[in-house]
Amino acid sequence: MKELVSSLNPKQQAYVNLELDDPRCGEYLLAVFHMIPGKNLNVLQAAAEVAAESSTGTNFKVKTETPFSKRMNALVYKLDLEKDLVWIAYPWRLFDRGGNIQNILTYVVGNVLGMKQVSALKMLDVWFPPAMLEQYDGPSYTIDDMRKYLNVFDRPILGTIIKPKMGLTSAEYAEVCYDFWVGGGDFVKNDEPQANQDFCPYDKMVKHVKEAMDKVVKKTGHKKVHSFNVSAPDFDTMIERCELIRNAGFEPGSYAFLIDGITAGWMAVQTLRRKYPDVFIHFHRAAHGAFTRPENPLGFSVLVLSKFARLAGASGIHTGTAGVGKMAGTPEEDIIAAHNIQYFKSMGHFFDQSWATIPEENEDALKMTKEDKAHKMILIDDSWRGLKKCCPIISGGLNPTLLKPFIDVMGNTDFITTMGAGCHAHPAGTKAGATALVQACEAYKKGVDIHKYAKKHRELAQAIEFFEKKKK
Ligand code: CAP
Ligand code: MG
């Protein structure tokens, strides 16, 4: 290590402190990157260049530095030469006051992803100090609120995405919603590209969904939720869509706002969270693969994306099916991400993150939080500034036969699942698809194998026959 340190030029030296005495002192956001140096730099030189470019520096030492500006330098404080890992501490006073997520990401996974000095740079984990959590919104309306509205507890909230992904008229779209809800489903979402297409005008889609929802609530006596995609070309139009929904007669709790958080951006996510704290903010992560897929050496992990979504105040974010469904993903990646946004305190890939500032001397509270993984007691009205939980939304290639396999990997049922083809490809259609999903969930709760349960539940039997045959 000595040779590495002696190889640093004066500028690089200002961004390295391998003796940083207490990175978790509360002054720093901490990050771990997988990094491969580029441009014939050694690992410490490249890491120092990353720390410089992602905080106060550039490619040369500038004459305009001041003693204070140097205190804002990010610092490389640890290396793992075997695993090509770099730990960087960011003085969080660097960041825009008032809780701005896009600002942080512009630093830590902004220009640095384009630097010649690295050939690989992926942020694998991030740690937010308690004092920093005070500055950020965190979720407001959570899955617990949605459970109360739906009167659904101790099982996943069962949802679908209307398919075909696009091309239905607003009336046809609402009919499919009706069929899913009347089949027993709780939650319907727009697909991620749904917007104001000429064949399905936004206002008509909202109107028809409201009619379908009223009809099915009257028929079944059960509340339902629809998550409307409010992503739009500009903020005014996004707000217009939100207001259209709120003025369409939906009762509070019966609608969520879906935002394509990567393509619409973090400002849209935070605008929705701040303007509509009484609404479930549903973060769809379309395009995240460009940053998160393991084949991609540049970007950030699903865990990092999910932790920032909780910090931003998303009520829920898609966290992947851990390889059970159609999308790339693994238990190591997807389940760790899900637990880190669900629980009060969780171990990530490198950091143990607590999401509230409970005084360490308050042993009872700490003990209670360790036991209270589902936040039944904590953070709702407690005086500690805690970030409420964010709900994993589990989707992508799932069908009723995969519900239990996923729950077994997840280790809990405190999530929303949305199955598109898994319901609408059912041989007997959407209503039967929804009923098959409900039956698969009933079987799980009763601890009965679905093949046994299907003997007396036709829709589930048809789903097994269809989806298990397809798998072969
Ligand atoms: C799923 C889905 C979701 C993906 C998103 C789709 O449809 O609607 O957008 O699940 O992936 O368009 O593919 P199916 P992730 O149920 O028919 O697969 O949740 O991994 O972000
Ligand atoms: Mg989709």
C-alpha cells in the first residue's frame, strides 16, 4: 500500500485518507465501488481521480482552491485490492440542502461513469448517516396505509399490469381492470409506457377506470386500488394528470401515482412525494438495467437504486423477482434490496443501514426495533426522525405457480406483486387468472401445495396446467 500512496501526485493526495479515523462519524455519506483503473493508472490513483471528480476536483489541481473547499473533498478511505473495491467518504455538506436526490447522484454516479481513468466503476452500496436522514423526505403513504384501505393483511397485495402493454382503447382497458378486480385481485397498475396515447386518451382512461372500480366495489364489497402512470413530458402535465385523477371522484387510498423514476427522473419522484404525501408513490424502474445489470461494469446496484428511492420517499419500488420471474436478477441482489427498503435496520452488501436516529442509549427502543421488522410499532408516530418503510413491488414474468417460490426466497409477504401475462395469459382469461392468483395465495397461507389445492380450485388447476407446461 505504501508504494501506491507514494505514487499519488499532489492533487490526488488531497482525495485520499487511508487513516480516516471515523468514517461513520456522521459527516459523510459512504459509498463502496467496484472499480478497475483505466488509462495506465494504479488503483489508488484512479480511486483518487474518482473521489476528485465526484466531489470538488477535476483533472488538474486548480489555483482557486481554498482551505474550506478542500474540506469538501471526498476521500478514498479504504481499498480491497483483491476484490477491486474502493470505499469513498463524501462530506454530505457537499449536497444541496433540503434533501435533493438527483444532486447526490449527479456527484457519485455522474461524470465519474464517463471518466477515462476507470474502465469499470459501479456503486455497490451506500450508507446514509443518521443526521443526513433528517434532511430527506422518506416515504409518507406506505403499504401499511394501503393495507388498511384494502383491509388486506398478512399476505402480499395481489396485483396485475394490464396487457397487452399498449393498444387497448380506454374502454377496453377498463374492462380488463374490471375482470381482474372481480376475479379477486386487489391492485391494477398502468404499464410503464401508458400515457396519453391517441387510441387511449388519458382523461377517458381515468374515467372508464373509475366506472369499472365503482362497479366492482359495489359488486364485491371489496376496495380496490389503481396505480396511474403520471409520467409526462413536463411537470405541469404530470401535475395535471395527478389532479385529473384526484378530481375524478376516486376516494383517497383507491389510487396511486406511478412514475417511471429513471426515465422521468428523480425530480419527478420527489415532486410527487412532496406534493402528494397522502398518495402511494409507485416508482417503476424501467431502464434501470442500463446501470444495474451485472454484465454492465458501470453504474450502480439494485440495492443502491432502492435505497435512494426510499430516501426520496417512494412508497414502493420494483426490486425484482430474484431470478424467479423473467427479468435478470438474483436473491443476493434483489432480496437484499427488498429487505433494505422494508426493514428498520438492514445489512446491505457492505453497510448496515439504520433508517432512523434512535439514541444508542435507548436500549429498549433499539431492542424493539430489532424485533419489529415490519414496523408495526416503530416510526409511525414516534418522535425519532425515522424514514418509513418502502414497499418492494415484485413483478416480471410471474404467474400464480411462482408466488410461493418467490415468497420462499423473499422470506416475508409484505410486498405488492403484479402479474401481467401471469393473469391475462390464463387459458380462461383475466378473471380466471386473478382467481387463480387468489387461490395460489390462499394455498400458501394454508400451507397447502398448489397442486393439492388445485384439485378443488379449477382456475388454479388451469393455471398450473398452462404455466407449468409452458415452462417445459
Ligand atoms: C411485467 C411488466 C413490468 C416488469 C418490470 C413488464 O409484466 O409490466 O414492467 O415487471 O420489471 O412490462 O414486463 P409481466 P421489474 O408480468 O407480463 O412480465 O419489476 O423487474 O422492474
Ligand atoms: Mg411493465
